[in-house]
Amino acid sequence: MFAEDEADLLMSSAGRPDDLEATVARRIEGLPLEHVLGWADFFGVRITLDPGVFVPRPRTELLVRWAVALAGRPEATVVDLCCGSGAVGAAIAASTEHIRLFAADIDPVSVACARRNLEPFGGQVFQGDLFAPLPADLRGRVDVLVANVPYVPTDAIGLLPAEARLHEPRLALDGGSDGLDVLRRVAAETPGWLAPHGHFLVETSERQAATATAILERAGLTPRVVRDEELDATAVIGDL
């Protein structure tokens, strides 16, 4: 974002000069712009963001585009796993008709934020580790499962920009030694939750795509890699 655009957003969010001074001070301290504003624009949807919640990235809009295309029909069941603020689920719901939307995250702060973003769409948000908190009757009935799992290798966390490293939850960033530990756990359980001909979508890096593809294949899914050069975004889709 250009500095002039950021300044306009900061000024528009502050009602009084004192408010503007405090807002600018928070930004100077290094808080992500979205945490300072209290919201992020994602896929044309304004997403409420609380301090300490993962900030949705533009590249993740690639997942939304494909999820919307694959949801295919009204009343499709969609799950947003590792949902963070619920940005992905909200964007899918805003672009489809009458889906049944469920989401889950292990972080209680993120879950509270996601509920505010997803409840207007009729979404239900659960707190817990991966699939564990989801209603058991969803097993075998999920048409589209989207999981923006953490995929930064542990040794690379220190190389992230300070805004992410210091102000976003580490559990939303750290994917283990090669960045794919959480993906392995999700992929192993995914076939049991998908409906016949269901789809699993996960964001990854271009460098990790080949390994991610192999992980999905070993789990019994038919994988394909999708890429958007403009967004510098890579995702792997696994079809049941």
C-alpha cells in the first residue's frame, strides 16, 4: 500500500485529532495497519480484526476463488479450518448462495473474532484443534474444505517482517521443520470428512507445492496445483 493511501485510512478511522495521534503512534510502534484500523478488506468483504489475530493476505484470495467455483450448488457444506478471523469463510459465503458454513480454530481470540465475522452469514465457529471440535455429523458430508494452515518453516520465522513476527500468533505461522507438519495432520483426516467428490484446498508456497502434492496423494486425494502470478499465490487442491 502506498503511504498516501495508508495515511488516508488512518485519518478516516480517527474521529478527533487526539484519536489520530494515538492511531499513528500505534502504527509507528509497529502494529499491523489492519490491527490499528480494526478491520481488513479481503475479497471485497470488510473483516473485523482484533489485536493478535492473523491478518488475511491478498494471496489467500486464490483459495476463495477456487472454493467458490467448487462449491457449485446451493446448500453446499463448506468448512473453513484454521480459520483465524474467518476471512476465508466470510468471503466464500459472500460470493455464494445459501451454503452451510462451519469454521474452527484452536486460538480463542481468533474464534471470538471469527464468530463476529461469520455469524452474519449463518456460520458456526468452534474452538479446538483442527477437526476435533467440529460436529461429528459433518463426517462424510463436507463438499469443500478450505484450510489456510500455517506453512512457514520454524527456522524461517525469524525472517518474517516484524509486523507478523511480533503481532500475529505464532501458531498461525509456524508449520514445523519444513512448514508442512500441520498440513500432514489435516490431510490425513480429510478423506473421512469429505463428501463423495468433495474438495480440499490448502495454501502453500511455490517451493513447497511438490511436497504438499505428495502429502495429499498419500492421503488418498487426487491433487492439482493452482497458481496466480499476480497474487504470487500457490494452492493445492485435493479431489476425493
